[in-house]
Amino acid sequence: MRAIRDRLRLVYGIPQAEPHGCPIAELILTVLSQSTNDRNRDVAYLALRERFPTWEEVRDAPVGELEEAIRPGGISKVKSARIKSILQAISDNGEPLSLDWLAGRRVPEAQAYLTSLPGVGRKTAACVLLFAFGMHDVPVDTHLSRVGTRLGMFRPGAPFLELHDVMLDITPRGEELELHLNMLRHGRRTCYARRPNCPGCALQRMCPKVGVAP
């Protein structure tokens, strides 16, 4: 992992980002990012917050109004219902609509709580824990899965739950954000799903899949 980290640094640098401490915002952003690009996700998020300035207003709004607000992000019917269900679950039993308390919990406990929310899986939970709190967790999406599998980090055909566990085990503490973002960039810019640019790949000499798109 350190060799991969060092070579990716030469191409993409060291990402400069600090945990922003807004876990609900990160959670909703991640839901909105599903099956769309970053631009559409951001447009949908900004439209949602402009129409409903507080998370309580989002939670209490009719699903149809949420769907209308986030339509630029795609599959808005599914996402609007999911967002409402998640916010209702967080504030169930009269609890405040907040996830700030997760900052004081251990990663497995925080993971377990987040994945108990409607429609929240390990990737979404990892995004919240990493980007909002800077915890030791690494989101694995299709790009990381593809890059890691080709490099021999993951068992071919392994389910995403296993990929998350493996990635967490092999990632040095404090380097979660860097490895996630740089492997993501590598998957988008070089290690394409089809016709990967193996001749231009900084990881070529350590990759057993050079020139082969599995």
C-alpha cells in the first residue's frame, strides 16, 4: 500500500482536505451521489438546501416536494423517499436530528449505527465517517474496486462488504483520505473499466493485470 501511495502521489499529489464535521450533510450528499456525477449531485444538494434550509424541514417535507427539489440528481423518486426515511430514523424516539455524537464512538459502533439506517450501506457509512469525522474508514466504490482488484489487493469477484473490510485492514492510519481519493482519481483517469491506459499508468510495474481488462 505504501508503494502504491507513493507512486500515486507523484501523479496526483497529496489531497489537502480536512474533516468538515457535518455528518448529516455528508450522508445526504452521498445518497444524492448515487448513479450520477458530482456536478448533478451538487446541483441537487444546493437546490434541496435552498428550498429547505434545515434538516428538520427536509425531514418533515412531503416526499413529492423533496423529489422536485433534487430532480437534477437523477432517480429522484427513490432518493427523496430514502432521504426522508433516513432523517426520520435518525430522529426516531424524539432524539435530536444530529449525528454529531458519532464523533465519540469507535469505528465499528459508528458503522453499525449508520448501516442500520434505511438504505445506508458500508460505502455511504464510510463516506460519513471519513469525510465528516476523519475516522479510520475507506469508502470503496466501483473505481477503487476495479483498481484494487487489478492490483491484486482484492479477491476477484469479492462482494463489496469484503472489499471494505480488506481496504480498511491494509490502509495505514492517517492515509485513508489520500488513498481513497488518489485511487478514485486513478480509476477515473487511467485505469478505465474498458481499455485501461496501461502504458501511461504509474502503477504499471506492480500490476499483474497490465494490458488486460478483467
